[in-house]
Amino acid sequence: MSRSLVHDVTTDNQTPAAGYLLKELAEKSRVSSADSKDIEGYLLKRLDSASPDVRLKALHAIKYLCINGNDEFRISLQRNNELIRNCQRTDLSLVSSSCCKR
């Protein structure tokens, strides 16, 4: 169930994720630490996507869950933040290269 919810939140289009989906994802992360770990794993896999829209939505969902989700989710991401840092560097290079083309 969590995998399909993460997929719905991080669909490959330019429309923002629905707030009720993010809220539902945060509630699921608070059910148990196992659910929180599953959601974390699914979101980190979405950061490996080739689509910048999917990566941006995954980063947005991670930020939302750090604020509103399970505390263990935030603590775990603080320990394993290398994927997020790599994604940030990649996305910044894409933004800067697209801005220079104008």
C-alpha cells in the first residue's frame, strides 16, 4: 500500500502532489517504524529516477515527512543523506544549464 501511495505522490508530471496524499503518507509513516522505513526506501528509490519531476516530488515528500511524519524517518534520513545530497547537486546542475540557454 505504501509503495502505491509513494508512486501517486511522485508521479512523472509537472502537477504538484496533492496535499491529502502527503498527509496520508505522513500518517502511514507514524503507524510503525517498519512502515516508516518502507516509505523511506521507496522515496529514496524515486530519487534515482531519470525524471527531474519525480526527483523534485520525492524531495518535497521527504521534506514534508521530516516535518510531519515519524521522528524515526527524519533521524534515519539525517544518517543516510548521501542520496539526497547527490540529487540536489544533479538538480542544481540541470537548473543552471536550463537557465543559461535562454
